[in-house]
Amino acid sequence: MNENCVKAILETFGARVRELRKQAKLSQEELADEAELDRSYIGGVERGQRNVSLVNIHKIARALKVKPGALF
């Protein structure tokens, strides 16, 4: 998989997290607290700068009260 494809995947995932966070009316800090992650980590995810682990996908989904598949 080339670098552009990876970047597109990460950016698409991050945009979906941001969309669901805003629908839930949560700030990045509130989402981070609920997910037990750092706020800067959530910001990096939303900007497509983080390759998120399965464990953190689960934490983010749980904090957003959605199934992990809803993030894709």
C-alpha cells in the first residue's frame, strides 16, 4: 500500500471520528476523557496523523457510544 493510500485512510477515519464527536456534542477533551486517551492523541486522530490501534478504536467507539464499525 502506498503512502498516499495510507494517508487517505487515516484522514477518512479521522473525519468520521470528528463527525461523530460533533454529533455527540463533545469537545476533543471530553472525548479524550471518556476514552481514557490524551486530548492531543484525539486531535492527531482527527487530523489523520495517527495510525490508531484496535484497542484505541474500541475506546473511542465506546466513548462515542457507537459500535467500532461505525467509525469506518
